[in-house]
Amino acid sequence: MAQKPDNTLYLLGKYIGLATLLPAGAFAGYLIARFLERYIHWAGLLPFAIILGVVASLYKIVEELLRDVRRAEERERRNAAGKGGSQ
């Protein structure tokens, strides 16, 4: 039976994307805070917006990692069930 090719490049791209998510969230919070400070005149909003961006990014990273763990566990369970049933 032919084996599936290794999807290393796919995983590399996915996890590099997750690694850039954290600074992107902080930068998005910074941009939103600068906009609000400049046009709506909300002073002192910058630290809170950056922290909110980082927290949102961390949430997305944890969500993706948990999804990968669940998929790996399901794959192992299917492989174990397939090997046990064929003996």
C-alpha cells in the first residue's frame, strides 16, 4: 500500500503563520488605538489595545493548536482501531 507523502511544508507554513500571528495582533491593536486617539481623542488607550490584540492572537494560537491535537488523537484512534480489527 502506498504511503501518503509527508506534509512537512504544509505544517511549516501553518506554524510560521501562527508565529507571526502574535506580533500581527499587537500591531493591529496599536493601529486601532492610534486611530481612536487621533480621530476620537481617546487618550491612554494604546496599552489596552495592544494587550487586547495580543490576547486575541494568543486565543487564536491556542485554538489552532488544540484543533491539531484533536485531529492527531482522532487519527491515532482510527489507526489503532484499524490495526486491532484486522488481527
